[in-house]
Amino acid sequence: MDGLKQYLDRQVKKFSFADVKLLQLLGASLGVVLVKLVPEIVDLSLWVFVVLAALCAAKPCCVFFLTDEAEG
């Protein structure tokens, strides 16, 4: 499994800034498609989306603010 992690790490490092932004646009587009297919998702409470956003932001924020440069 470690070999797979190293392989994926090498492949992801090839991404440019534009590639990352295109992947973000892909995620947003898939979200729109999901809402069009299942419109009941929009009826969820605002707090469900706030909690989901916080959960999604937790790992990147920890890496950005708490990871030492030497660990890279």
C-alpha cells in the first residue's frame, strides 16, 4: 500500500495550479448535477452545509498551519 501512496504522491505533484483549479471546478459542477438530480438536497438545513464545510476544511487547515516545513 505504501508503494501506491508514493506513486499517487508523485503523480499529484505533477499538477499545476490550473489543474488544481480545474479539479475544483469539476467538484462544483458535480455538485450542481447532484442538486439537479436530487433537488431535496437544497431543503437541508443551513447548518448541515456549515458542518460539512468545516469537516472538509479541517485536514487542509491542519496541514497548512500545523505541519512543519521540514516534514514535507
